[in-house]
Amino acid sequence: MRRLMPKRAFWVLLTAVACVGFTPAPANAAYIDPATTSYLIQIVSGLVITLSVAIGVFFRKLQLFFLTLGAKTSAFWVRTFTASGRRAWKAQKKRRLAVEDAAGTQAAPTTTTWSKRAFLWHDDRRWWARLGLSAAMSFSLAMVFVLFSVLDLFSSNATQFAFTIHDLLPVTLLIFACLGAGLTVALFIFRGRVFDALICAVAGVSTAGWLQMHFWNPDFGSFMGVPVKWQDYTRVAVVNLAMWFAVIAAVFLIRVLSKKLWTAVMVVLAIVILAGSSVSLIGTYSASSTQVATTQQNVGYLSYNNAFSLSSTRNAVIFVVDEFDGNIPDRIRQDDPHFFDPLTGFTQFTQNMSRFSQTDPGVPSMLTGQDYFFTTTYSAYKSQAWADATALRTLKDAGYSVNVYSGQFNSYAHDSDIAGLVDNFATAPTVVDRKVMAKGMLQLASFVDAPVIAKPSFWMDTTEFAHVTTTPADAPAPYGFDDFTFSTKLDQHGLTLRGDQPQVNFFHLQGSHAPWTLGEDGRPVAGGTNDLVQTKGVFHIIYDYLDEMKRLGIYDDATIIITADHGRQVSAEIRELDHPLLASLFVKPRGSSTEPLAFSAAPTSQLNLWPTVLKDAGPMPHTTNQAYDAVTTPRADTVSYFDVPEDSLAPRTYVWYRPMWNSDPGFGDRFEVVGDARDFANWHLVEKFPLLFGNLSE
């Protein structure tokens, strides 16, 4: 009876079915609910059984290859190195030549060039077979390095981008289609062993990239601009590169062993990558939570409105220099002892503390006075924090113009959080620069997919997305979290007076935070600089702003605060905090302007920021939030910086958190600091809590 299906075809089909059922978890998945566990076990079990059969076939072919190689090696040895073998070989050759002469069929000698061409170029496959194989592997590569990587990255960080899935999807699909179709045509024009070699290379790179994305990537933490210590990954990079070579070599080896088996493996690989990734994306984007995150779009933004026009009466200007660590001023003074002399009327507080170890939730906490302990989503926290932002509402009720210059993700969640409260909040139709969007997303995707040794070429700071959206010429320009742009606008416009309405401006600058691209003059430097040089450059910009205030005669009556959202960024590799982290602080109260820079060792924190502004603002309408009311016995967190005694032992709270690192779960450490914060012995760990909502993109 004729076999209905060849044995090899049966196993190939079984493998394909099992692989389609195996949907790899997207790169952002961190949780599997118990209801799906048994389903996954069944699929993995089926996959293991199927792969065991495929491995058996592979090793059977490998065994036959070595048996044949051994036989051919023995024959070569006998006819070359034994007398009887040489005589037999010569006799066999004479008989073959005699038969060819008798039949008149001896072929004319062919040239070496033609023999090589026939060996490399001859192909007995039909054109549609080569076209199908070219398309399968080309679109597999495009799926790994473009479509899946880009869309999976976006779903994981949707709220951090200024564009939506509706902006991204058409461009991504177009690039995917062009890359797949273009590579298909490029491969199809080749034939024979050259064609097979190119298919092997594409299949090997696609498979290695797929494995890299899902299983082989070390945890580099978040793209917060902190440079990666690549020298720490040397061993990992070497091992990882060897794994890439092993995967690519395995594809070539299968082709050498069996062309039919190799063709079947190529088909299975294409099914795994194309079908599996498609099912994974459909599952990701069909989830209700992701749908909300990727389709919701704020129509408002924080603009440059009022950034360069101040009140003729009272002003409060706050410069938050990102990652302006407490030891940076001392390091700068070692190079230039008089660098901070222009800060006349200021006092430097040498043991000031931030509330959090990172920008998120450091900046929202500074703005609202509300803390976040990862018990709700970050988005829900920001909305609630703005609802409880008593200090800013008190200033607003007192007639102040309130302005916040920062990125949306670092400040608020929804338009409704700040609409009507923040005066530089603007609404205008925005246009996404698709070129900037596509370039940035493809670079991020390449970082995820590339071997470790190539990742430094694709590392980027996500502030490169700052200018991904543009507004009409007659609309206010969005604040882009770009210190050089801020400096350029200041140079162009200077400062002007906009009337007698009192005003508060909160500027969040990139400051001392990496990437370090600014020189001491506040202008970009090719090749980059370092944290000290960039900090000097940022102060060059701040000094220009203060000089403009002096020119307008409003410096003396202004409250000016230069501080940090947090101290030095600690690598996520650090398991436990073992040293103090302070935030630099310089404060000029209203009425002070010409006195030389003074110093104070008062144990201050960010909770003293708004009480300082409110005290200088004068009598305020009544508020029910005790943190900003006068009390009979003032606490350290209810008074201005200048009202904190240097010998105060009031506890200050600091939260250091470390996101999930490799297989270790994320956690937060809450410290109470009593006394001098510069001595880590005064840092007391009072609580270690899990990050129930550690994904700040939620």
C-alpha cells in the first residue's frame, strides 16, 4: 500500500503545528495567571516531545554523515598510502577510460571556471520554491527586527511616548513590508549553493535575534540616560557572540547534512517566528489594559508659555537640575573654587535630601507633595497626587500664575490632572514627526535584538524622542526637556515683564543626568563630556537666566531655588543601598540679593520646598493641608528651609527602589534619616516593600 504521507513530511507537519501553538511571551510579560499554567504546560510538553523527535532525526542524519565520511576517508587512505590500493585504483581508472573511448562518449575537458559556476549556481528547484523560501526567511527577519520588536516595545512603554499606536502602526507595517519584500527579491536572484548560503545566513540571524530578544538579553535596566558600564559585560558579550555563531553555524551544518531536512527546518523556523510572533502581538494588543494605554492620547501638553516672561512684582523660580548629586558642588569647587560665586543672596544647604532615588516618582512628588509606594499604578498615583496638590492650588487661589516645565510622563498622567491649574498647559493639534519616531523606535528595537557586543552602537537616551511632535506655527511650542533648546530660546528672547500678576515657574532641566553632551558654555560637544562639565554648562544657562532677572530689577524680590529631583543614579545591579545619597540645594529667599553665598548644615528635605515658597509669598488663603499651615510646634517638614534648626533630629524619609533585575523581584527600601544625612550610620531601614506596580509605564 502506498504511503499517504512521507515519514519526514509527517514529522515536519507535527513540528509546525506544535510551534504555532507555542506563542512566546512578549518581552514585557512579567506575570502568568494560574488559569493559563496548565495550558502552557501542555504546550511545552508537546513542544518537547516534537523537538525530541526532530533532534533524533538530526542526530540520525549526523550519524550517517560521519559513517560516510569514515568510509570515504578509509578509501582515500587505502588508494593513497598502500601499494595494493594504488595498483587497484590505477587499474580501475584504465578500465573506465577504455570504456569511455570505446563508446566515444569521453567529454571534452571543462574549464575550472565553469566547474565552479556549476557547483555554486546549479539549482534543480523550480522558481516558485526559491521565491517561497526567500519570502519566508525575509519576512521572518523583518518580523524579528522590525514588526514584533517595535510593537512589543511600544506596548510595554505606551504612556512614555508622545505618539500613539495609530501613529506608529502604519509606519511600522510599511517598513516591515518594504524590508521583507526587498530582501525577498535580493535573495531570489541567486541560485544553487549561493542561494542556500544566503538563506542560511538570514535564517541564522533571524533565529539568533529571536532568541536574543526572548531569552538571551541581560537586564540593562531602564533607558533613563544612564550610560551602561559595557566593560562589565565583556564575558557576557563573548559568550553571547559564541551563541550567535553556534546558531548560525547550526543552520549551515543542517544544509550540509541534508538539503531536504534543511528545507523543512527553514519552513518550521518561518512558521515559529511569523505565526508565533503574530499570535503574541494579537494577544498583547487585545488586552483591555493595553488597549487603553495605547489608544488614549492627551490633547494637551506643557508649553514654553511664560517661561521667559516674569512678573513685575513677585516671582518664585525653581530650577530642578536632574541628578544634581550632593557631592557635585564640592567636585566642581576642586576645579574652580569660585564657580558658584555668582549665586549672590543664596544659601547652600549641604545635607539636603530628596524623597526618592529616581526622577519617577521624584518629580511628581516634588510638585504635589504626595508620596508613591507602588501600591497603585503610576498613572493612578499621579492623578490622585495632583488632586491633592494643596500648595500649588493655594498659590493659584492667591492669584499666582503657576507654570510647570517638564515632560508629561515625569509630571502628570491626564490632561484633567492639571487643566485649569497649570497656566502653561496648552492644547493644540500636534503632528508626529514620523521620521524621528521611526528612527528612534528602530534603534530601540535594534538594541533589544542585537548581540551584546553590538548593543553599544544602538544605545540611546529616550530624550531623543523629545522633538517627535510638532505644533502649528501659531501654537505655543511644547517644552522639550532639552537644556540646549532652553538656552537657545533664552538667548533669542531674553526675559520680559508680563504684568504685576505674581508668578511661580518650575523648570525641570536635564541637568547632571546622562547623556552628557553639553560643554561648559551650555552648548553641545561632539563626542560628549562628563557629569561635571555638563553641570557647569547647565549653570551657565541658569546664570544667564538670573542675569536677565537682575537686568529687569526683579532679582531681589524673587524666591529662587536650585535643587535636584534626586542624587546620583545608582546602578540597578546594586542589591542594597550602602551609602548616603544627597540632593544639592541652593536657595535665595525674597529680599536677599547681594550677600555672598552662605552655607547651612540644616537637615532639610524636599518637603521644605513649598513652605519656603509660601512663606515668601506672604499670607495665604486658609488650607486644610497641615503640611502647609502654620502650627504651634513647627515640624521639619512644615517649615521653610531657613526655619529648620541645624541641630534638628526630626526624621526625614527617603525611598530607594530597585526595579526587577533579571530574576530578582523589584523592591523598595524606606529609610528614616535622623541627624546628619552625610553619615550613613544615621540612615535607618524601617521598611522593605514589594513593588506591586513596579512598571511605571502603567
